[in-house]
Amino acid sequence: MFKVDKYYQMDDHKLELEANKFHIGEYAPNGRISRRLIIEQLIAKDLANNSRFAILISGISLILSLIALLKK
């Protein structure tokens, strides 16, 4: 299960370090960090990673299904 609670529980410093780790920028308008912007971008990153993984699993399943059908 995908959980985003970890981002909401981080303090500002840890949240900023997490954003920097993934090269997420544009989260400090007027020189102050925006927790909302950082969290939205981190969640979007996580969702994109999940969809790539799902596509890979689906592709492997399709190939295995075709192989099983051809062997009959």
C-alpha cells in the first residue's frame, strides 16, 4: 500500500532534504519553503514510480501468458 503519511510527519528540514535528494525544486516562493508544494511533488514522484512498476509487471504477465498459450 502506498502511504504518504511519512511526508506529512517530516519536519521542514527533513522534507527539504528529501526534496533535494530527488532534485525537486520550485518549492520556495518568496524565500520560504512551502510544505504543500514539496509534499505534492514528492507524492507525484511516488505515483509516477508506481505506474512504471505496474507497467513492467503487466508487460511481464502478458509475455508469460503468451508463452503459456503457445506451449499448449
